[in-house]
Amino acid sequence: MRLWFIPDLTQRVKDLALLWLWCRPVATALIRPLAWEPPYTAGTALKKDKRQMVELQRTYIKERLKLVTVLGAGLLCGTALAVIVPEGVHALYEDILEGKHHQTSQTQNVIASNKVAEIPVAHEHEHSHDHTQLHAYIGVSLVLGFVFMLLVDQIGSSHVHSTDDPETARPSNSKITTTLGLVVHAAADGVALGAAASTSQTSVQLIVFVAIMLHKAPAAFGLVSFLMHAGLERNRIRKHLLVFALAAPVMSLVTYLGLSKSSKEALSEVNATGVAMLFSAGTFLYVATVHVLPEVGGMGHSHKPEPTGGRGLSRLEVAALILGCLIPLILSVGHQH
């Protein structure tokens, strides 16, 4: 028996095949954007979403950390201008003027009455000479503190030049240099804290301590981030962080013990506490005005170029900066020496 429908079926299959060959490119172009991805890309999509969530969390943390940094910069400026500089100047003048007054009273009891008239002239000459020395001590201490932190900052930021060319860079040296710069920076803050502790003024100690703590939190975060980005092992990162954390308290204890012992007698013409406080004020001013504020404002020497450029500070950050500057001023109002 002959199957009469077979030739028609064969011809229809051929026609459908030709139609598919002609329409396949157009159908592929239309359907491909709407097609489902293969099953193995579902995990990739989940990883992408997780990465986006992590990036959002990092952005939020960076914004909060930036706000804390701005507040710490304001506290540093306010502490240096409203607390440390006045306290350092007062310590210098109080030490020298009280010593000269004591010497003058002893001289008046010993010298004969016919030479009493000559004492005010000599005392006035010595008094003006002491004032000239005081002005020199104040300026030199502030400038030395500022220049010291400038050198420390340049040492700490030298790793930027070594990481620009990965093939010729020396990552181990950059890691050590960065840690060394931050350790010396922390040691300078420890000197400031020890000098503040030697004044026996609770308000000064509290303000300096809070300012240093707010400044050291972003510094420690930045150090760990840089070391992790450089590929350092976690154990070595902990060691670097431990050295950085111990620098400030160790130097504060050394400064406090050094200023509390008989070393003041060797510096009878200069109050070591006042000089140390003015030196720390110079370091505070540099850190706040040259390093911290330009960095958070997008105008500083950052490690990576910002695509949007320096946008300055937001209103909330400006308010935090002003609040940080006013807190030491408010706490120091009515402080009687």
C-alpha cells in the first residue's frame, strides 16, 4: 500500500527548515535580550548583589568615618587654639615670672638700703630680657611642632610614589615607612597627652584625650586598610597595629615622668611643660589644617584620584567641624589659672 502523504510531509519539512534558516538570525536578535541566563549564572548574580551590598556598607562606613574625622579635626583645632596654646604660654610666663619675683624678694632683704634704688632698673632690664626669651620660646615651639609633623607626614605619604609603578615598587619598604610615619605621629600625640597630664588640669587632660582618640580611630582604620590592600599577612598587620597603638601611651608616660622629675631643674630658664604643650599645639594645628581637613574635603594628597574632584564639606560636616572647634572653647570658658 502506497503512503500518498509522505511526499507532502517531506516537502513541508524542507520548507520549515528553509524558513528557520532564513528567520534564525532575526529571531536570535529579538529573543536574546529577553532570554534567561543559563542556570550556572544564578550564583554569579547572587555574588554580584552581595558585592553591591558590601560596597553600600563600605560607603556608609566611610561617610560616618569621614564625619568622625571632621569632628576630630575640629577638636584638634579648638584644642590647640583655645586650650593648649593658652596653657603653654601661661606655664612659660608663670614659671619664669614667679622665679624672678622670688629672687627679687630675696635680693631686697639682703642688699643694703643705699642700693635699693638701683634694683628696679636691673629688675626691669632682666624682666624685658625674659619677655624677649619667652616670645622666642613660644614661636620656636609652635613652628618646630608644625615642621616636625610636616616631616612625619612626608615620610608617611612616601609610599604613594613607590606604589605608582607596581613593577619597580618596593612594597615592604612602603609598608614599613607608612607604619613608621604613623607611629612617630602617634608618639607626638603621646607627648601632647603627657604634657597635658603634667598640668594637673582635669579639663585640659580630658579635651586632649578625646581629641587624640577621635583622631587615632581614622588613622588606625587607614593603616589597616592600606596594609590589607598591600597584601600583608594578618599576623603582621596585627603587629603593625600593636606598635601603632602602643606609641602614644608609651610616649605619654615617658613625657609625664620626664616632666615630673628633676629634669625641670636642669631647665630652670625654660618651663619644659610649657614648651612641650606649645610643641604639641603645633603638631595639632598641622594635623588638623594641613592633613585632615584637605583629605576629608577632597583637596588633599589622597592615594587615589577622585573622579568627581574636590566637592568640599557637606553642611553636616561643616556643622561637625564648628562643633568640634567650639567644644574645647566652651569647656575652657571660665577656667581660672
